[in-house]
Amino acid sequence: MPDAASDKRLDGWKAIANYFRRDRTTVMRWARERNLPVHRLPGGVQGSVFALESELAAWAVAFNDVHPGDTPSPETSPPMAGDRRRWWPLALLALVPIAGTAAVLIGQPEQPPDHDAQAIVRATLPDDPQAAADYAAARDLWAQRSGDSLRRSIALYDRVISRAPDFAPAYSGLAESWLIFREYGDASEGEAYRHAQNAVDRAISLDPGLAGAHRARGFIQYWWHYDASGAQQSFARALAIDPNDGLTHFWHANILSDLGDDAGARRAYDRARILLPGTPAIEVERACAEWQAGRDAQAIAALTALKQRYPNDATIPNCLAWAHISGGDIAGYAREYRDAATLRGEPQMIALADALDVAVARDPATAHRVLIADARREFAAGARQTRISPAFFASAMGDRESLVVLMREAANLEERWHSMNLLRRIEAKWRDDEEIQELLRRLRQQRPAGA
């Protein structure tokens, strides 16, 4: 059998059959009866399938009766959860819908081997026909990633929940819509995370084995509660339930990038790209990861090109704004922030863009203090959890006085900062400043094991 370490993609039943040195009929039966990890391309014809060599190898280890030249007995059972051999159930690959496609159910066994497999192969639609139609439509709208489509997606999820209150995937989907709405719509951070948290908690209470709910919980833990360790545990749980969920790999890549694990993030982004081919959001976030890794020029070039291709994506100017201010370009930040605010239509963002434009015209050297003042407004409203962002703005603009004030406040409040990109930039800029270096040591978040 070929080496198991490759992540090479095999396209079509013939290539998959050649990997095992079997005929097409045999591997198609394995996919149907024994959860052979075969993926169907969204929107493709019946034969549009692919597989990854690494997954096929892991599957073959689990089914240790599969050897070249043999045809396994249909009665052979996969290993149980306590078996030391690796078992990767793959009954359902939850693809991000592209151009209106939905998730594809592959090879669902009648009796799943363990609890995690049961979580993956559970019914993906509520019994109520109207609720099922609304749920499918909500997924499609979520995938479009515009303020209007996400608003409609949230409304549909609420309607599904009213008709099928025990259908856990609707709560998980609702959480995902709120999390994305905060990037593309007019919801504030506090509002979006509050709704998402409530939905995730309900989803997990209904179905502790729902991978998407653990993924959303990890997102909230990291980006809202600044709990890097808890987030890593949630993503590990989601990937243990379904190691072939492209969205989980994608969101985990974003976290790894922020934690400074550039190599790990690249692997996770590549994994997400293989599982979710042609997804623009992955391309955008990977370009943004270039900035997080300190490659500012590459990031700005890539994001500027992407902005031409996807002019309605609010994430692109948002990331460009951060890349510009990292080099002290407050005018570039203001320009891109204005574009992001316009696309999102969020009133507070538009008001801040107006104030920032005035401040830049008056004195670029002090214009960043408008951003610091707005951050303090958010602290008071409970819409911001740490001071790392305004502190970074002060640092990037060379404003030591504001930086030290913010860092002292954060240290006294026992904040823990874990964004390695921002921490490294502050550390490098003020490497000879003993007070700032000591404050950084107090604020630095201990990176979780494996990050």
C-alpha cells in the first residue's frame, strides 16, 4: 500500500481504487458500507468525488483486515472507541455551501460504531418539512456572507427553532450566523457574541457530540473571552468528532495564526482548502495571516488584489487597515476602515470613521487617540474585553505615554494578551524600554500546549 504520510488528493473513483489496488466497485461499496473517507465536490455530478491519501491510510489502519489483493468481508466491524487503532468516522462532510449547494451525506452506516460517529451521522434536517426547508435556506444564506443574507439567515434559524426547538444543529447554525454577522453586518461585537454564546450553550446541551457547536464555542472562547486554552480544547473536541470538517480547520487556522504558529496555521489553511475548494473566505484569511506572521508587504499586496476581486468583502479592508497602521500609516488605516464601515453599515463604525477622518486631517500624529477613546467607550459598554488593540495602536504610532497607561491598566486588571503578532510588534518597537518589557511579561498569555 502507498505511504500513509501523504496528503495527496485523489480525484475520482478510479484513482481511489488504484490506491488500494482494487476495482471501482469494491471501493464504492466500502464508501457505502464501511465509511471509506470519500468526499463529493459541491454541485458536482454523481461521480465527482475525491479522497485524501492520509485519510485512506488511516482508514486502512482501522480496518486492519484490508490488505492489497484481498476483499474484506462485509461482516468485519470497525474498532470500538476504546481500541488503540485510529478510527476516523466520515459519514458526513459538512461543506461550506458554495453557489447554493448543501452538505452531502456519504455512506451512512445503519449502526455507527461509537458516540462520536453517531454525532456525525445523526439526521441533518428536522422532521418538520417547513423547518427543514428553512434550515437548508438558512445554510445557503449564511454561505453568501453579506449583511443582508446573514440577517435573513438569522431570521430563518429563529423560525426553525420555533418549529423544532430540540433540533441542535439549528442553534449551532444560528451561532455561526451571529459570529459572521459581526464581520459583515451591522451588529456590534457585544450583541453578536452574546447571541452566539446563548445559541452555542443550547446546542451543546441538546447534543454534546455536535462538532459545529464545539467549533463555535472555541471561536467565542478565543476571540471574545480571550481563553486560548479553552478554545484549543474546544477545537480539539470538534476535530475529534469530525476530523474532516473544513470549516473547523479553517477557523482553527485563524487561531493558530493569531497565536503565532505560522507553520501550524499554514497546514490548517491548506487542509481547509482541500476540504472546501474554491472558498473565497479562506483565501482572504490566509492573505491576512501573512500580516499576522509579520510579512506586511506580502499581505498588503495580496489583500489589495483580493479587494479588486471581492469588493463587497468587509474583512479585506479591515485586515488592510491593521496592516497599514502596523507601519505607522494612520491615513491608510482610516481609508480602509472607512471602506469596511461603509460595507457593514454599522452606525458606530461609520461615526468612528467620520471622527478618524477629521483627526487625520487635523494631525496624523495624534489621530490614533480617536481609536483609543472609542476603545474606552467600548470598555464602558462591555463591548471590549482587553486593551491590547488600543495599546497596539499607540505603540504603532510611537505614543509611549498612551501605551504605558493602557498597559498598566491592563496589568492591574490581570488581563492576559495572547495575540502573538501584536505582542511581538510591541516588544520589537520598545525593546530597550524596561518598563514596557516588564509590562509585556505580566500581560503575555501563556501559549497552550501544542499551539
